[in-house]
Amino acid sequence: MIEMSRISKVNNVNITNTEKITPPKDLSLRLESKKLSVMYGSSYGVKDISIPIYDKKVTALIGPSGCGKTTFLRALNRMHDLTQNARVKGSVLLNGKDIYAPKVDPVVIRRKLGMVFQKPTPFPTMSIYDNVIAGLKLVGIKNKLILDEVVEKSLRHAALWEEVKDRLKTPGGSLSGGQQQRLSIARALAVEPDVLLMDEPTSSLDPQSTTRIEELIHKLKKTVTIIIVTHNMQQAARVSDYTAFFYLGGLIEFNTTSKMFTVPDNKRTEDYLTGKFG
Amino acid sequence: MKTLKRRYLHEKIMITFIAFNTVAVLTPLIIILVYVFVQGIGAINLDFFTQELGSPSRAMTGRPTGLVHTIIGTLVVDALAILIALPFGIGAGVMLSEYPDHKLNPVMRVMNDTLNGMPAVLKGLLAWALVVKPMGGFSGLSGGVALAVVMLPIIARSTESALMNIPWSIREAGLAIGLPRWRVIASVVIPASKAGLVTGVLIAFARAVGEAAPLLFTSFGNNYKSSYLLGWTFGPVDTLPQRLYSLAISPYPEWHQLGWAAGIVLLFFVIVSFAIARIVVREKY
């Protein structure tokens, strides 16, 4: 019941919001996938996905397991470069420039598109402090004043500062699961990405930590654009402004979250959201 | 459906079985340690660590004799070996684990396993052909090269498996904050697998330290200390396993006892290096 009332609350808010900003021309486009396909060998992981990602909005990717939402997400920061038999076709425009164009350095791209994974991934041998600044320190920024500032700012951003400010030198692995996940978020934020990609960031966390991460997402969208993959439809409804529904490697529907969860355009979306399949 | 009582009985039988096996494995080790110790301890004295071996008559007439040149030689040859083997071995291991899609890897894996299975004496022959022949004489350096070839495949394999133990997601997390691949390996993956890496290197080291065969026609052996400093690397040098062998097959009882003592020192050497390495990598976190 609580879940339901929350959804309708979010929906109401969003409906009023979208009514104000409905014409997408008011929104600036941060990222855009154009006919993006990922192939594993000769089979498609996802096929011909074209969706816009609006600046400082939260876009949720939903769909049943194996539908390709994570595959799509990983294509957005060229994570598939490392997968042996994966090939990416189509294009992804970040601020209007194709990240798959020749001569584009994936390392540069990944600094602009941070990523948070399903399981928290603190670097095992590093302290909380070193974890946060790993992306800066390991590329040669050594000024302690700058680093101190970045650590505090990022941890505050990730709503972890108050809990760890007195033990920044303790290992990142000593934190609880939820804290580790927020540490991973802080680490991603430290390099000031334009976009934060979150791959089921709460699926290994308890409900309380999940709530904290969701609150965090609400705060973060003031400064960054967020794309979140989630299995949890209530979560998508709670945190996102736009939702893309994936099914069998294809995009079924892309819509504002409020519309998708109330009057979806596509019958299959409705069936999925009402639990008829998936 | 088995009764609870029966399952407990099974549990007890299994534990007894495992305990028995553990003891059975450890017993030979303890027998060796005790036997070597009892046989050799009589020859361990100050002279053993300060005097050279010299000719057999020295020992037979009761003049001071020892293996100081052998101990120094072992340190020199093993240090050279590890210096040579470490970069190549770790490098090969990193390549196998971190760049699994590289074209050379399948070939390298087969060659590495072949090298690992090759008799040690052939590695001595290789070092003889590569170093002794061109340089025109037996040398500590050639012994180091031979032992390095013994260590190399073990280090490569153990490095590979130590790095593979680190979850792939950790690497992706590193890449996702915009670190280049080599940076992720050097600053995230390798530190995280430090304990495994050191253990692997130690196993390789311990294995090579005990090898006599590859040294027979490389470092060759020597009854005396080198007369000049560089002689330890560029002249023939004595090493513990090889000296142990030649003392054991000699006809002099005094030398037999020295051989046992050499065994004690060799064991001690291996144990101490294990202990030091363990302390060095003690988990901070």
C-alpha cells in the first residue's frame, strides 16, 4: 500500500511537471543513441535502439531479465570494448559527438560517463579517501588541497560524508554494502561526469539503503544526467522522469515515466507493467 | 532418507579420514626435517659460516672448513635468478590474465606449460648454450639464468591465477572512472592480488632454490670463495643444492656431515624467505 501511494504521489508530481515542460524543445539533449545495436558473435544483444537522454533528467531502463537493458547501458560508455566477441553498431552522441567515431579515446569518454555497478566495487586495497580520488590521483593530480576538497565534495554529494568523515583512512571494504555503494557513487562523481550510468545500483542492497540511494538520485539530478537500469518497476516510477521499456533486445516504448505508468502507448508495456508477463 | 544419527556418523568418519590424511602428508615432511637436523647439526659451528671448503684433506686433518662460499654463492645466484625471472614471469602472467583476447596468448600458454614440464637439466643446457658458451666460461650469471628459466613458468601461471581471482567488476569500475587499462592493472588489480602474487613467486623461488641439475654446467661449483668481487657473477660459483650433492657422493665421512649441514641451511634459507615475504605482504586491510 505504501508503495502504491508513493507511486501515485510521484506520478502526480510528474504529471504536473511534464505538463509544464512537455515540449521536448525546452529540454536540452545530453546523450542520444541512434540505431544502436550490440552483437555478441552473430546474435543481437540489443537491436536498433534510438532514445534521447535529456540533460539533468533521470531515465530508467526497464524490462524483464535478458532484455538487453544492461547491454544497452554498457554500450553508452564503451564498456563493450573489452568484451571479446561484442560488436557495437550505430552511434551514441554525447553532446552531439559520436563516441564511437574513429580516434575517439574510450578513456576520455568514460570520464564523462561515470558508471555504478550492481555490486558495490570499492577498490580492495584502498582507503575510503583513496577510493574517492582514484580517478584523479591515478592520472596525476597530486595537489593535496584539491584532492581533500574533491573528497569532501564527492562524499557529500553521495550523502556519505557525515558517516565516514572521521575515518577516511580506513579501507573502503570495511563499510556496509549500502555505504560501499554510495562510496562507488562518490568515486564516480569525483571525476565530474556529465552522465551517471547506474546498473541496478540497489539490487544487492537492503530496503533502507535502497531508499537512501533513491533519495540520492533525486538530489543528484540537479547536477548530472542519470540513466538507471532497474528490475524494480516501483523504483523506476519513483526515481525517473523518462522510462524506456526493453523487451527481447528491442525498445518497445520510450515515454515520460508518468505517461508510461498510467497510460502507456504500447499494449505490451501495459501488459508488462501490470504483471501479465515478464 | 537417512536418519540424523547416521548423518552425524558420516560427518565423524569424514573428519577422521581428513585428519588422517593430513597427518599422513605431514609425516614425511617432519621425518625429513628431523633427520636432516639430527644428522647435520653437529657440523654447524662458526667455522661452517666463516670458512671455505678447500680440499678434502682440510676436513680430514681437522683444519677449519665450512661453506661460506656456498652460502654467498647461493644468495648471489638465486638473487640473479629472481631478478631475471620476475619481470618476465609477472609480465607473462599479466598478459595471460588481463589481455585474454590477445592473439599470442594460446601459444604462450602452451609454451609456458611445456617449459614448466621440461626437465630442469635441460634448462641448464639452455643456459649453457645461451650464456656459458658465448661468454666462454662457467659463471654465477649463467646459473641465475638457468634457475630463472625454472622459475619463469611457475611465476607466470601463479600470477595469472592470482590476478584472475580479482573480480572482473573491479576492473570495470576502474575503467568506468576513466582510467586507462594499464593503470587499472597496475594500481588496482595488482595491489589487490599482492598476497597471491608473492605466494606464487615464493613457490617458484623455493622450487628453484632446491634445484641442483641446472647448475651443474652453468654455475659449475667452486671449493673456494671468488678471488674478486665480480667473480661471484662472472666466475664459477658454489651453490647449496649442488654442493650438497657433491658432498654426499664424496668418499669422506666429514664431508657427508657437512652435506647434512648444507641441507639444514638450505631448508632454513627457504623457510626464512617464506617468513619474510609473509611479513612484507601482511594484509593491511
